[in-house]
Amino acid sequence: MSENIARVHSFESFGAVDGPGIRFVIFMQGCSLKCKYCHNRDTWPINSGMEYTVDELIAKISRYKNYFTVSKRWSYS
Ligand code: SF4
């Protein structure tokens, strides 16, 4: 059985801009929208970035679980 793979541009473990609270942000690789004023154009190429399985991403995020629990800030966006 094949496993879904996500292409990731980068991670930000202390995201505090563009929204409320402090968030763990996953910047995905391969955006095809090409917005005129995009300030993350390095996320556009489809075939670059790092490959992660969903389980690998969850394992990475879970390392911050204690922080999320104490701060009581969960956000999925
Ligand atoms: S701003 Fe950039 S990264 Fe965001 S959706 Fe538009 S083109 Fe994609």
C-alpha cells in the first residue's frame, strides 16, 4: 500500500504573524496559485522541498505537544 507523501518547504515552530496566538506552521511546497504579491515564491517549484509522510509530520509536531497543552492554543489553518 502506498503512503501519502507531502512536500514541505519549511517549518516554523513559533509562528506569530498572520493570525492569533503562537502556532507551529508547516509551509507546503508546490503552490501553483502564483499570487501577484506572494512573498513566499520559493514555495512555488513543485519538485523541490523535503518529502514527509503524514506519520512523520505528526511525529515532528508531537514533539511540541507539552507546549501546546500548557499554552492551550490549538489552531489548524
Ligand atoms: S501567496 Fe504565494 S504561497 Fe500563498 S497562495 Fe499565493 S502564490 Fe501560493
